Amino acid sequence: MKKKTFVKNIIKIIHNDPKLCEKFYNKTKNRKYKIKELCNYIYLILKTGMSFRDINELNIKNIPHWNTIYKFFEKLIKYNVIYTTFF
């Protein structure tokens, strides 16, 4: 799956379900990182097979802390967004 379709599918799944939209958007109005940006890092981790802790060793400017990406990934798994994206 390409990165654009991966990210678009996740965002589409979240937007189509009002409960998911509430869980991912309404709790924090002032987000430091956008959902699209976090999805891009999750795609990078899944594609390369690197661990979440190794992402901070990349020379990317303004990269979120590995725990931020991991907690977002856990949230996607908890609400079956990842499962719905791939199956």
C-alpha cells in the first residue's frame, strides 16, 4: 500500500465515524502534531520495520517523540482503524 492511500484511508475512516471523529479530534483542539503527520511516521515505521524508539535517530527536523507516535498507533489499534485499513 502506498503512503498516500494509507494516510487517506486512515483519515477517511476517522472522519466517517462520528465516535472516532470525537475520539481523535475533540479532546485536543490545540494539537502539536497533525494526524496526517503522525500517520506518515507510522507508515514509515511499518514500511521499514524499525522500532518506535529508533525513529528519533533519523535526521528529520521537528520529528515527534517516539512515544507520541506509539501512543497514537495504540489508539488506532484500540479503535480498529488499522484493522479496517488493511482488511
